Amino acid sequence: MSSINSTSAIAIFVKTPGLSPIKTRLAKTLGQVAAENAYRLSVKSIKATVVQVNADSYCAVAEQGGLRDPLWQGLECIHTGLGCLGQRQHQIYQRLLQRYQRVILIGSDSPQLTADLLHQAIDTLRTEQFVVGPALDGGYYLFAGKSQLSQEFWTHLSYSRADTCDNLLAALPAKASLLAPITDLDTAEDLPQLHRELTALGAALSPQQRAVMTWIETQEKYR
């Protein structure tokens, strides 16, 4: 939900089931139905987390036709525009920077993301230009900034690689502060580590995060 007089915005990058391929690498092992179930649970978990933060939260939807999907209910939806992932990130980041002092971009692959990490990113941006949350696979689960970046910055990065985060950090015009690394749910092999990170949340585990844990526990081979 939008907050009153917020100076920060959070955009969750999402794809709409039925309109775009969802969790394709996970689907190769578990099947499309299971992969979409995992995706929906992950999105619900992240939505429940971002609304705990004093920021205006959005779903940045990849498809114009998906803006009214019930899965995004409760958050304002904005279209990412067309183009590659870099172009879409640039478009959302620049658009929100026109309205907010601080902008946070996150994906939909880390249901163990906590409000504490988001608060840390926002607080750090009071003194730093950029904050990055590295993913264990070499990507990043969060990018936060308060300074404009060129479209070339985003489009010259190679995504879904073991050196994506390192290259992003090297290309930034100022040194970024780093958050604790966590895992992205991309393949079935990520499930045990994701389960461990959710378990580590203990009493802070939300009902939506617990639902992700329960789903993982039904995937017997990957517990």
C-alpha cells in the first residue's frame, strides 16, 4: 500500500503466470505446475514483507495485460515497459526517482527477504549513493539507489551469470554498500539453502514465509 509522504519506493519485478514463462529452470525439474505454485508463494511472501516498510510499494509488471492480475492485489501496479531486463530496470528506476528520494528494486525470487533488510537499505541511503544485496549465485536480489544511472549502465550488464553482481558493482559511479547475501530461488538445487534461510528467521517468520517452507518440505528429494 502507498504510505503518506513516503520518500522511498520499492518495486517488485514480476511476471504474470499465463502471460510469460515462469520459473523455467525450476519447471524443468519439478514441472510447470509446481514451479508456478512456488512462484505464487514467493510473490505473496515478498508482498507481505514490503508492506511492513515505510515506503510506497509497487509491482513492476512485465506485461501490460497483466496489470490487473489478482496476484498483485494490494499493491499499485506499474508496467515495466518493453525491452530487455536492463531496459526494464532502467525505466522503473528512473520513473520512480522522479517522485522519490530513494528507490529499491527487488525481484520475486527471494521469499526469505525481510523487512529488516529493506529498512537497512533505506537507512544506508541516507549517507550512501547505492546499496546492493548480493545473491549467492552471483546475481543480486536488491538494488537501491538515490542517484540517476544511464540506460547503458543497465543494458551493458550480462544477467543470470556468476559475475553479474561483481560487474554491477564495478560499473557503479560510486561504491555501493552491501547487504547480507541470500539465495535466489532459480532451480530445484536452491531449495535446501532457501529452507535453511527461512528456518533461520525463527520467530520472525511470516505466515507467507512459513507457507513457502511448507511447500519446500513437500518436495521430498530437495529437503
